[in-house]
Amino acid sequence: MTTLFTKIINGDIPSHKIAEDDMFYAFMDIRPIAPGHTLVIPKVEIDRFFDLESDVLAKYLPFSKPIAAAIEQVVPCERVGLMVAGLEVPHAHLHLVPIRTINDLSFANATPADQNSLADLATKIRACL
């Protein structure tokens, strides 16, 4: 069965895309932990992150690195934290979350985002890539 993330990659569900290449797709999380929270997903539909092929895993962080740097330019934070939880959607994904403290990296902080705010942040982050 096609996952929610595959539908986003295919354009069946709208998203605020940050970046894309032949292997990955990055977009704003609609229920962010913090403003700027971005998801990076592989285009291959694999449930568990560490079940991804080694060549995909080897390219994951190099794809994500400039996105994290762009987020840091746009969103005031100490750094961009990384999280692989993968329970909410059965499609491997990496969370890039602007944080000030370790306590900021918690889904307890997640709230639905305003679409206009997401669009504005996505534009600003893309401009820094």
C-alpha cells in the first residue's frame, strides 16, 4: 500500500518542498516540533530507516547537510537536531528540528502548523540553499 509520504513525493498530497533529487525529498512537517521542522524522506518506500540499502544511507546525510545549514540561517536556534523515530508513518524518514536545548527535541512539543507560515519558512529556507 502506498504511504502518505509516497503520495507527497508523487504530488498527490501537497507539501511545502524544500529540496529534491533522484533519491530524496525534503519538506516542511505540518505538525512541527518547532518552526522550521523539516522531514527528509527517501523516494524508495521502506518502513524502517536501517532497512534502507547502504548506498541510500550513505547519501542521506550529505543530502540533508545543506538543508540543515539553511534552516540554521532562517530559524534562530543553537543547532538542528536529528531524529529518526519512524513510528507515525511506515516510510523511513529523518526529522531535522531547530533546537536550543535537548528538551526541544520532543514530539510533546508538536502542534499543527499554519499553512501560510509553512509556505513562508519553506521559501526562506530554499533561498538559503
